[in-house]
Amino acid sequence: MTKPLTLLVNIDHTLCATDGETKGYLDVAPQPRVVEQLRRYHEAGYHIILFTSRQMSTYAGNLGKVSRYGAGATTKWLTRHRVPYDELLFGRPWMARQVSDIDGRTLGPDDFLRHSPAELAALTRPEQPVSS
């Protein structure tokens, strides 16, 4: 049996345009095109893992408290907007200042919408180590 392909998707700034710091996590608007594309991938058999840093600052990185007190609003939001997922991970590192993810296989929401599954696979193929 072939292992299903996996998509690892950040919730804030990907599935919704902003975080809930100012509006509250239940009230942020989804990115409809991104959510719809995620549904198509899920229906095609992709394993969807959502991750978030929600409440990491509030609970000083305590994952037990984040899961206990922060998960409810997030799961309600995902259900309300019919966002498909197989796993939901809390605890993405959070930084008070702007930070960039540096990963040889990271794509933005526009890439996700613009490319076919085969193109995404090619774009996210592990890169060779950087030479000195």
C-alpha cells in the first residue's frame, strides 16, 4: 500500500488572512480559495496536517495549557468553515518579532493555488545541501 502524500499547512496567514490577536480566533475570515483547494487535495487522498502557534504567547509556550485552553476556538473555526484535516498540531514556535520560515520546501498560499499536485511535488522535492 502506498503511503498518502501529506500537506503541512499553517492556519494563520494561510487558511485565514490574519491571526486572531485583534479580532478573536473565531471571528477571522477564511481564505475561501485556499480552503477550497485544500478540500480538493483532501478528497484526492492527501493527508492534511494543520499546525499553528495560536496561544503560544498567551501560555508562554506551555503546550498543555495551549491544548487545554486554546484548542476550542480553533477547532470550532475549522468546523465552521469546513476545513478538512487529519491532524491538528499546536505548538509551532512563536516569535514576538517578524520571523521568516527558512525551509527548502516551503510554499506560500499563492503557490498552493497556482500549481497542480505534480508541480507542487516537484517544487517541494528535497534540495541538495548548500555547498560551501
